[in-house]
Amino acid sequence: MDQGTSNKKRLLLFTSKLGYQTRSFAEAAQKLGAELVFVTDRCGRLDDPWGDHAIPVHFEKPEAAAAAVLQAQRGQALDGVLALGDRPALAAAYAARGLGVLHNHPASVEACRSKQRMREVFREAGMRVPWFRVLPLVPAPEPALAGITFPCVLKPLSLSASTGVIRANSREEFFAAAERIRRLLESPEMQATHEAHLDRILVEGYIPGREVSVEGLLTEGALRVLAIFDKPEPLEGPFFEETIYVTPPRLSADEQHAIARAAQEAVRALGLLHGAVHVELRVNDDGVWPLEAAPRPIGGLCSRALRFQADPAAEPIFLEELLLRHALGLPGSDWPRERAASGVMMIPVPKSGVLEKVAGEEAARATPGITELQITARLHDYIAAWPEGSSYLGFLFARSESAAGVEAALRQAHARLHFTLAPRLPVEHPAARSTATGAGRQD
């Protein structure tokens, strides 16, 4: 719709065609009377199969994706740009720059996509960083010759959700982890993503301590902390699948100020300026260590753990609506988070396999404090556990007067859920089956 004939606000939303949050943004936009223009990584040869008039692009080619968006939006006014997830973020930055919309610079977004560059930026800014090396996967280097000490963490350079991240405590564990990551990065599924540097890994010193995350909102470089999430599960390895997020954290006021200050320093060092930001950090006796920052909101359905209110008597809104208000310059983006404690459990995958059955959903939903349960994994689909995995079985949400109450509700509800995962049967090559059948006839 041409902005010249309507007062309706318009926003470009860069998102995966399978993104969990897309529907929530659509509902929020409808409530606000705004128009969303979707930019997705779907096949451009299909004639609008979802009926949402989305602009089809390939996120692995961000500049080309941005050019396609500029061509499709020529002559139309636009009020904001948002990106969901790590892969669409760079294309969104290029498009926003071409459209003259306030957003992050592509160079800053690109730095967030590289774990190596992020470590370099944090080090140059004088922040706490572990030692780190970028090494080839083939052949795996001898740790002693590469200056590697233990414990250390091996990770792909650009994947998210802790996929492929493994702790090694010895030389033998180092080689086993490197081989496991090599198999993951050389798999057809991973090669099809066209991610950069799938032949190298980052190896860094293990940072002990408590892990937290900051959900924030940037306005011309100034960070507003929306929530600090505590992660009560010890993320010590060997794999780093995240599960429970709870806010507010059970930390002192001084510790929370130090975390907020470190998050601001991290986004400033990266040059991020505007919009949602998600920062991961570790806290120990030495201080606060930034792990990574991403110019996007918290992933999956986790955003439903955050609600905001103008005052305690007002109807709360979810994070998606807050972000839309901010991007479109509408009032309400400064509303504080509700007073109650809240949290989410990303339901972990106990083992890789084909999901055959889910039991206990009614009992889990009936757990005091639980506000919602969403099983997002589909029956009869293969689900990979970490470190190869990146998708959860679903999401549990809780709300209580205290963070301890939220955590207890999530754990009790999870204990009532039971998932049956069956081994995936090997797929036999047709030629091998033909040969085996022939041999049987000869016998």
C-alpha cells in the first residue's frame, strides 16, 4: 500500500519462513493498525504459498537480498525495519541503509555473526575475554603446538544456539570434539546453509561462573535493559544446551548494575545503535565476561516470558508489540516489565531420535504457576540433541511472585512430561539393497 494514500505505519520484518515469532508480530501489528511487509527465505518460484505477500530472498546473500527488497519497495514509504534471528539480520541492515531507515550498520551486524571478530572487538575494547585461537578442522592441530590449555571450548565460527559447542578437558577430548564438529559442519544439512568458515573453529579458554543474558533495546546507541535473565542450570559442558531462563535474576543490585554496564560496553564496542539486542554473559569472581551479542530479540517463543505494562493496572503487552512500537516510533515502547517474576524452559532434547509420543501435557499445564505449554516439535520428525541440535521439543512458561517460584514450577511441569524418541532407522542405498537381494537369490 502506498503510504501517500494511508496513514498506516509500515514495517519490514526479516524472518525465516519457519520462525516461531512471526505470528506474534503479525498479531501485534494488527492490534496497532500497522502493516507488516515480510521478507523471508522461501523459494521465489512459488506463487505466494502462504498468502502473506512476502518478498522471497536468500539470506546467505545479504546484499542481493537487500537489493531485491529495495526494488520491491521502490516508491513506497517505510517506517521501520526489524530482523528475527541471526541469519536475516545482515540483510535487514543492508536494506535499512538503502532505505534510509534508522538501524544498525552492516559492519556491526557482520561482526556479531563471527565469533572470532566478536572476541577481537571485545579484546580491543579492553573487556574481559578468554584466550582464543582460530584453527583449521582438517587436520586437527596438536593442542600443545597451538598454545591450547585445558579446559577449553571448541565452537563453530558462526552458528548459534550453542550448536557444535563442546568443552574439552584433555588432549583426547579435544580431538574427539574436533572430529564431532567436523562431521557436523561437513553434513549436507550444514553445507546447504552456505555459512562462512565451515572448515574452521574457534578454540578458547573455558570461562567458569554463572551465565546470564540481557534482553535490551537500543535507541541511538543508548541501551535500555528490558530484563536480565538468570540461567539456573549450570552450563559447564561438555555441551551447552540452554534450558531455563528466569527474570528477575537472583543477583545483588551491584551485580545487576555490573551486568548492565558490561552489556552496554559490548554493544558500544560492536557499534550497534538501534533496535533489539540480546547479550550473553558470564559472571564470576573476576567480574563480568561478555560471551556474545546479537542485534535481534530473544529467540524462539522465549519472548512470551516478557510482558510490559504502563502501570500495574494496565493490560500487559508482549515483547513483540513493544519492539513494533519502538521501531515505528509509537508511544509505549518505554513501558517497564511487569512486576511478577517470570520464566521459560526451552524443553531439552534428552537424546537424538524420532519423536513418537508426548505424554503428560495436561498434568504439566495444571502445575501451579505454569501459564503456557507449547510443544513445537512435530510427531514423527527426527530431533537432534546437542551439540548437533538447535531445536527444542517445546516451551514451558511460568509466572510467580518470586524467581524461585518460577523455577520450581518449570521443573515440576517438566518432570510431568514424557517424550518417546525412537532411533532413526538407517537409510539403505538402493544399489546396496539391489546387490543384497541378488546375493540372496544366488544362495
